[in-house]
Amino acid sequence: MANILVVDDELGIRDLLSEILNDEGHQVELAENAAQAREARQKAEFDLVLLDIWMPDTDGVSLLKEWAASATLTMPVIMMSGHATIETAVEATRIGAFSFLEKPITLQKLLKAVEQALARGLMRKAVSVAASSAASLFASPAPPAPALAAVAPAWEGTAPTPMGAPEPVVAPVAPAPVVPNWVHFELPLREARDSFEKAYFEYHLEQEHGSMTRVADKTGLERTHLYRKLRQLGVDLGRTKKA
């Protein structure tokens, strides 16, 4: 489940995108202009932003430039417009936008663009975390070398190391990440996400002994949406209640 910001001055577009993305299991926040988008961006981190180009106060391309200049363009941005030219789309991509959707936006194009953008965002975060871990690992001070004994011991079958000879340097090896056994990185993003969400809801159902009211409160979903989501994921409600 991703945290997505939708920025569009048309109420109908905001409501439609919010409904579609909520049905896909995402958390959606709405902004009707650039001012509200700036405020939302300052308060929270988003996995993806859907940004309209033509808005009354500040256009989407200018807002994209602001984020890029202030080093806050840390998430994929999909630009949207029904009147933009090819030059505008190319400029937005050059600034840092992930892709461009032309209105009216079809459901298939929207879901495909969102899936690809989220996958790119996850990849960038993984690379950033790996780079930070490697930098901190190699930047840490080396442990002090043990003091040399006055008389170097000689083991049977080996020759003692000459005093003052340089020790061989062994490059440190970063620890492998711990990954739950139900995560399958070879799956497409949508199937991997469904696998996670199914495990997530089954865990909470088991913890709450099948109580849909408590699970809805804990996961932040309405009961109707929760039932629809569980059926979509193929969660066996009878089994969880018995457990």
C-alpha cells in the first residue's frame, strides 16, 4: 500500500482518482492547488505524486521545478493534462517527472503508470539505502590492531610472519538483508503487493480473532472496503475465525 498525493484543481478528477487508488489499496491525500500540495509535501513523505499541469495559482511544471531545486523531489511524479503540448511534457520529464498522462485518463493507463512509478520509486529507495549503508560501513574507523608479541609463536607446519611485514587487507562484506520468506522479488509488482497485503490482513485477522470491526479500526479501512479487499485478495475469513 503506497501513500499517494493527487494534485488537481478539478473536484471530479480528484474524486475519481481517489476512488480508483483507494480501491487498489493505496492511501490517498488530495490537494486542489500548488499551495495545498506544498503544505502536504512538508507534512508527509509520499511514494508517488499525480500532478496536474494547468492550475490557477501555480502550474504543475513550476511546482515540479521548486521541488527539484529544493532537493525535495524524492518521489516519482506523474504529470497530468488535457491541453499540454509535447514540448511541455518533454520539459517536465527533463526536470524530473517520471511520466505524463493525457486527460481523459483511462483506467488501464492510470494503473499501469502508477504501478511502474511505484516500482521505480522502490528501486531508487533500495539503491539509496544500499549506498548509505556502504558509505557508513567503509567510513567507520578500523578497529585497533592487536599488539605484537615479543616472541612470535611458530605453529607446526607453518612459518612465522616476519616482524614488520604488512598484514593482508580483507575488504569488509556488507550483511545480506533479512527478507521474509513470503516475499518473492521475481513476481510482478502487483502480485508481490497482493502477497504482502494478504499476509498483512491475515495477520491482523488472527490477532483480532476474526473481528472485522477491530481489524477495520487497526488497518484504517471502512468495513465495506475491508470486506471487498479481503475477497479480492482471496483471504479465507472462515479459517481465520476458527483460528
